[in-house]
Amino acid sequence: MRNWRWGFLYLAFLLGIEAQRTERISGSAGDVLEDDPVGRLKVFVYELPSKYNKKILQKDPRCLSHMFAAEIYMHRFLLSSAVRTLNPEEADWFYTPVYTTCDLTPNGLPLPFKSPRMMRSAIQLIASNWPYWNRTEGADHFFIVPHDFAACFHYQEEKAIGRGILPLLQRATLVQTFGQRNHVCLKDGSITIPPYAPPQKMQSHFIPPDIPRSIFVYFRGLFYDVGNDPEGGYYARGARAAVWENFKDNPLFDISTEHPTTYYEDMQRAIFCLCPLGWAPWSPRLVEAVIFGCIPVIIADDIVLPFADAIPWEEIGVFVDEKDVPNLDTILTSIPPEEILRKQRLLANPSMKQAMLFPQPAQPGDAFHQILNGLARKLPHDRSVYLRPGEKILNWTAGPVGDLKPW
């Protein structure tokens, strides 16, 4: 009886959507920032020894395609960007290109254990060879820290919280994928960005826009991380486990741990794509859902979303509290078809999709330019960021003893 009831609801829903299907790909958001940051700021890029960036990448080219690759592509972008200045005296911002997430395990997971030593070494270098760090202790510097818990530099939340943000970065602006309100690893003034998802790879999987969305809810990924959370319940704070336990036999939910070769095509055939937290609040599914016009169902309490001043997340997504996961079926089937169509029209806006990507070469309005817009909006720097002669704020010897070892 239960399956019959869901099947009936599903059919009724699809008939309603199919009747208005031509509307699904029309319209525009009108809210996506399209500011041109060029002319509003100048960035000086420190030239560091290649051991901090290029040699690390040469050792493991896989870093070019993993979800933390924004640190690499932002470096490349800035080297040829119109906002770059070769005169540090006229710079508004200073950028230190350190690839802190390019130490990968055999299965491609980043190990951030050396990252604090590496970052400390780079800061010591720029502080010794240029005068600009010392006059503000980094307040006019920004760093790309795209790991799960950003500059806390640990992949497990409990240990990341215990470490805290690297003390030397306390005055700098952090450009980070991690964003969760009231969390010690989210620094005030940080610029939250999307994780990296390969643009060319996704674009090669586009299907004709008139193919109907015949999947109601779609998800592919882990529900339990047995290797790192053998007792269960800690990974994703139990939210993914709750999805599986409640909906594995529900015909409205196409969910599995298997990752098919048609994954991108399937997302384009789906109405809703689940975007639950994992070890961190975000995942690349957020980017993929926007690119493929699948309404993101965001399950991550207190998440801070990328470019929130540019992308109307409340309008394009559905937010479900982690405690309400057992009611996902009721929540999603209660959304009126006209609201779904409105969200789909907003998602169809090309500018919104562009803002989530780091394309090669860069394009107007893309994630690179959204980062620059974020930096430009922080200008001019308040005079209070400049230290008085002899004044010190940061403690160079703070933090775990292991972080103080030379890199």
C-alpha cells in the first residue's frame, strides 16, 4: 500500500511538471553579481621558491582535479589578471601562493598535517624579504585555504576545533570553502568559495534541455564512512545515515553508494539533488547541482554558502535541518509545482552557473571574479590595520609544538 501511494504521488507530480516543462529552462535570476572588479583593486603576488607550489604540483598532478584545486587555479589566474601589480607599493592586497592541500594519499585524499609548517615557513619568508607583512601582520594579505576545515588544517572536525585557525593567519583574510556559522574554523571576514569541480568535464556531459526530469530525488555518495567513523553516527552528524535508513526503499528516492558513469546525466534528469554535509558542511554536489539545474536540497545546519551576496541560495535551493531528514519525503512532496518551476528558472541563469566555476581560461563573472569582488568590497583598509613602530599582535610561537618544526 505504501509503495502504491508514493507511486501515485510521483506520477501526479510528474504530470504537473510535464505540463509546464517548456517553462523549466526559461527565465533568469537577475540577482547574480556581475560587477567588474578590474580597476577597483590591485594585487601583488609574492614570488616564492617553487617548493611551495610548482614542485608540489609536479610531484602529484592529481591536485589539479581534486575539490581543493582552487588554490592552484587562483594562483594561475592572478599571474595573468589585470588586477595584478608588479609594484607592491601600490598594492591593495598581497597574495602568498602556497599549495597546502596537495599532499595526497594513494586514493586521492589530502593530508593537511604538514600544512601549518608549510604556511608558517612561507610567512616567515615573506616577512623576512619584504616589508609589507610586518607593517600589518597580514591584515592586508589574503590566503587560499580550501581544505575541509580551512586554516584549522585537520580533516576531522573535533581535532580541527582543537587546533583552531593557524595563529599567524588571525589577521589575514581567508578565502575558504569551509563555512559554518559560529564555528572556530570560520574566521570573521572570510570569503567563502565553492569547491573546485572540473568545468570542462561537466560541460562534456550536458544533455538536451528538453529531456524531462524523471527522477524525483537523486543522490550518490557515502552514507557511512566506516574507515574513519567505524561506530557510525559521527560522520555527517548522522544525517546521511538517516537518509539511507529512511528512504533506501522509497521509490521517490534514487539513492546509492555506487557512482555510475552516467552520474552527471542523471543529475540533469533529477528534480531534487541531495547535498548533505559529510565531514564538512559542503561538498562538490552543491556546484554540480547548480550547473545541472537540479534543485539542491541542502542538509547542513548553519552552513555558510559561497558568494551568498551574489547567488540567491534561499530562492534556488531547499534547506532541510539535519534533525528533519526523516521527514524529507513529506517536505519535498509538499513543495508546489509552481515553486519548483520558479527555482528551475532561476537555476537556468547562465551567470549563476558561471559564478560557481573556475574555468580555464577565466571568464567574466566566474568564481575568480567573485573572489576579487569580495576583496574589493573590503577596501579601503581601515588605518587601524597598520601597526605602530615596534608593535606586535601575533604570537609566532603559539599553536601545537609540532607546527613549530621547520618545513
